[in-house]
Amino acid sequence: MDMNERGDGLPPCGEQTVEMKTCPRCGRRFACGARMGRCWCAELPPLLEAPTDGEGCYCPDCLGMFIARQR
């Protein structure tokens, strides 16, 4: 059974795709590589506390700003 037949919305097994997301803080569109097994954000220090600007992933600029503020 292919993953799409399960109705989970994910690409078929073995298909790796970059997902375009919108930053909840600034509205910028950016590429998320989580579906490819590793996203660019995994190389950054983790956020100690999630910002309250919205839900979802932040673009590289906004995530970098939040990380810098927590230092």
C-alpha cells in the first residue's frame, strides 16, 4: 500500500520533497527540508522557549533572531 492510499497527506514512500512554508512572524515563504530527512534548522541551536507570534516553523531570519535573543 502506498502512503497516499492511507490518506495521511505525505508523499509516497521514497519520495523526498521540500515543503514550502510561510513564517508566522514575517510572512516570508521558505523551504523546509524536514520531509527530506533533515531541515536546515536542525543545524541551529534549539529555541529554549517557543515565541508567541504564531504556530509553525520560522524562516531562517526570524529563527536566527529568536536564537540570538535567548543568548
